[in-house]
Amino acid sequence: MKPQAIGPVMIDIEAHSLSALDKEKIAHPNTGALILFARNYDNPRQVADLIKQIRAARNGDFLIAVDQEGGRVQRFQNGFTRLPAAAYYADKPELAEAAGWLMASELLTVDVDFSFAPVLDVDCGVSEIIGNRSFSQDAKLAGELAGAFRQGMRAAGMAATGKHFPGHGAVALDSHLTLPVDERDLETIRQQDLLPFKQLIAQGLEAIMPAHVAYPQVDRYPAGFSSFWLQNILRGELGFDGAIFSDDLSMEGAASIGDFTERAGLAQQAGCDMLLVCNNSAAAEQVLDKLPISQNSKREQRLQAMRGKCLLDKDALAKNEKWQTVSKQISEFYESHA
């Protein structure tokens, strides 16, 4: 049987093991990736076994992702080094690259392809959902620290995903619960929020996730559904040619677009290569079944670049002097800021 191509939909699962329905959804031709959450994790051995089950359910290439930024967004904790929130690296900038390497190296040993990191939002002091997930309130410093973190990820063998384009840091509301509205004009956003994206794109950033935020002075649609933001600005003005991952289409910030099929269709039409449908099994099934099945060699090429390259297996990493040193440094740094 011919191996399946990487499809355009990223799904999730409920538990520590796969149900028959999970296996059916993983095998669907529209599926291309799966994101793991804290509910799927107990320890490194368990999650490595789970990932083997996931890959065995798919005839072809498949991407496994997780949110492992650090701070309050670290899904795998027991058996992994605890990472500080991004904002704290400003106190010790030399640790940013080391932390990116450490995070990526540990995930790759359990066969996770990539973490949705780093956050490139510039914190404006109003967003609780971003807050210390941002590297800085200064756009230049945010870009420098995020760039170092990404460089560490790359050295370990992992592609990076900058989020949340064009910037989620200037709105107070949480897009998981509602649609935040940013009333600033395009030039203001260019002069601040776009700077870290521009900097990392120039360095070869592999992927970007747009925000479920509306910018009515710029376009009628939230960024992840806007061809103006994704095609004119991101691909055209900034020259980005990597993968675009939608934010979760089941979030309330996407509800204004329509039902789940309409959300998926508009996000794909705007330019998203991979559509995330998480924490709503019925919605994922609807999108998988109703989204037209199509081949897109450019999309598949971009997504293939997200495959992880494990340079050190679990035993070798544990014996590695760099890992021992960096894990101790980051653990102590985390404890000092906890």
C-alpha cells in the first residue's frame, strides 16, 4: 500500500492510550499530525510508548507536537527538566539558547517532532494569556532572546514555530474564551509586533502560528483566517516560506467565522498549511470528513521540514555532559523564579 502523505489536519486524543476511534482518525487521509496535552502524559516511557502506537496507526509520515514553552505552558513535566517562563531569560540571556536546546533534546528522545515554540508576542503589559510567556516588552530584546532559543532548538534537531502572528500581546482578552480585538493600525503593529517575526524569519524560522485576534483597522478577518495577513504581509512583505499552523479552530476566538467546516475552509483558503482541531472530538471528525481531500506538494514539503531529528537517544542524553550541565543550570534558574 502506498504511504499516506501528511494531511492538513492536526487532531488530539483523550487518554494515555489509543481508542479504536483514535486509530481511525489517525488513519484518515486528511490527518497529518497530532498534538499531545498534559492529559496524555504520565512519564517519558509511557509517552514514548503512546507515540509508537500513534505512528503505528498511520501508514505514512506523521507529525507529533506538544506545547512545551516553559513556565505555565509545559505539558510534560514529570521526568522532564522544568523550564522557566520566557520573560525570565532577560535576567540571564545566555541561558536562552541552552534552554531551547534542552527542551528540544528531551522531547526528541520520546519521538516528539516539535514544540509550538517560541512565543514571539511582544508583551504590552495588558495580556494575561501572554504575559510572561513573552520574552520581553521590548520588541528588539524579544526577538534576540527568541532567536537564541530557536537556535538552541535547531542545534538539537528540532524545527521552531513562532507564535502568535502578527502579535497577541496588546489585547487583554483570552482568545480561548472570546475574540480579542486589537484596534491598532498596521504601521503601529509593523513598528513593534512584527519585529521579532521579521528577525526570526530572516534566520530561517520553519513555522508560524497566527493569532485568533481581530485587527479591524487592517482586515475584517482574524489573522488566522485573513489572506491579507498570511499572504500579503507574512508571505509577501516578510518573505516567509515555511509552514503555517492555524491556532486551535475549536477556540472561541474562531467562533465568529462559522461552524467548524467553515473555519477550516477559510483558514486553509487564507494560507494555513495545517489546521488544528483540538479538545472537541466531534469537531475534528466533522472537519476530517468534510474538508476536501487534496494533494498539495508545497504544503507537504513545508510540513516535512517539521520532522524532528533525534541526535541523542534517551540513554545517550542522560550521559551527555552538556545535558547534565544545562539541565542543572535551568533547574536552578527555574527554582529561583518559581
